[in-house]
Amino acid sequence: MIAMRTTLAICASAIFSVACLGQQDFSGVEIKTTPVAGKVYMLEGRGGNIGVSVGSDGILIVDDQFAPLADKIKAALAKLGSDKPKFILNTHWHGDHTGGNPLFGRDGTIIAHTSVRERLIVKQELFGQPVEPLPKEGLPIITFDHSLAVHFNDEEIRVIHLPNGHTDGDCVVVFTKSNVVHMGDHMFAGMFPFVDLDHGGNVEGMAKNIANVIAQLPPDVKIIPGHGPIATLDDLKTFHRMLVETTDIVKKRIAAGKTLDQIKAEGLPDPWKSWGDGFIKTDAWLETIHKSLSKSP
Ligand SMILES: [Zn+2]
């Protein structure tokens, strides 16, 4: 029972990871398409939100969810003009953002940060579960270290690396004319995020990265978060404030000599209480911050 409970708890909090793929049933998942702004659409199914650029040059996608959903995603893209995206941008290596790579990589060019390719090419471990490497056609063939631009559908699509935040190889994608940004997992709208401390992630680094992004975005930008509904700049600012304030709370409790168990028992005040209703529960979030602070330089 305890073992089963543990598995369930891990799966509930990791529903967006490949770790529990074996236990997940994707048959009922439908792909929903929503126009965001300009030439950009968002697809939702299960896993990370997909950004799509649609225009006379064809289709470009940002992330591609889980492998078992790839055919459904293809069908949704066909309705937007083509089921063969010319470019696939990966915001980071997690399987709920790169699972469709082996299918879409057959016809399209996958682009990602150097560390994403390094992670996907060998076996990884996430939530204590093995994550198998992707086949050759699923790997990024163009990699970058700092930033890159794709000139596509009459706009500059900027891909910008964010160091040590959600992982160490994340990027955000800015659709400069459409005025849309895909935040990857540097934004979970209205819920505590997963921060992958074992693969270069860091809570304070994430807050710093987001502050840098906020400073560069126009007030009327539309935001595609990694998880959650389409958001505004104010929503991103709230997410940033959550990171800073909950981190400060944990720092103060550590300074007062409290143990992790005591920190958890005290919980979090409003307005952050309800943020634990998502993937990552309040206890798991407090533990993430605690662990991240012990790793910070
Ligand atoms: Zn992720």
C-alpha cells in the first residue's frame, strides 16, 4: 500500500513527465487549438503547451508533447495548413515537450539548446525512473548556446537560452511581430512549477531568468506558459512574485533554525496556498526550494 501510494503520488505530481508514461492512458486526450495572436496558435492536449507559427512559409512548432499524442497533434496541425512542420523548437529536454520529436523530426528540422541534445542522446533519470534516449531522428540537429533566430512566416522568431532555471538548457521563444512569447517551463500558470534540480535547475535562477524576460516584454504581449492557460504579462509577474516570496519564506524559516519538516508543517500563506492544487503540491514545492537553496552557490 505504501509503495502503491508512493507511485501514485509520484505519478500525480509528475503527470507531465515521461516517468509515468507506462501508466498513462492517452486514448481520451483531445488536442484543442486556440489562436493566440498574429500568426501564433496554441495546441493543448497533455503535457507542455505547443506553440505553432502558421503562414505562407508553412508550420513551425514549439515543443511536441508526448510520443503517443504525435498522430493527434499531426491531425490538428493539418487543419492549420500542414501536418509536417518545417521546424520544431524544443524549449527543454523533458519528455512532455519532446516526445513527438521522433515523428516530427523525420520531415522537419529540430532546433534546441546544446544541453537538450546532450540530454536526449543518452539515458536519463527523472523522478527515479529511467528515461530512454531518443532515436537519431528525434534529436535536435541544430543546436545553439546563447540565442538564435528563425526568419519564418514574415517574422523573426527569437530563441533565447535561459541558464539554470527550470533545467540548465531551457529557452524562451519570442514571436516578435505576433507579440507572443512561449515561456516553456519557465512558467506554470497559477500553480507551483516543477524545477529539475538534478538537471541544472535552480529556483532562484528561475526567478532571475524570468525577471530578465519580463524586463524585455511589451505590456500587451500574449504568453504561452509551459503548463496552464494563455497568460498575460501580469500573470507572469505574479508567477515571478510567487517564486521570490515563497523562496524568501523558506530562507527566513531556515535562518530561524527550522527543519524541513517544520517548514512544511507551517505551509504557505495566501495567496499562494491554492497554487499547490496543481502538479506540484505545497509540500513538494517547499522541499524543492529547500533543496535548491542548499545547492545555490
Ligand atoms: Zn519541463
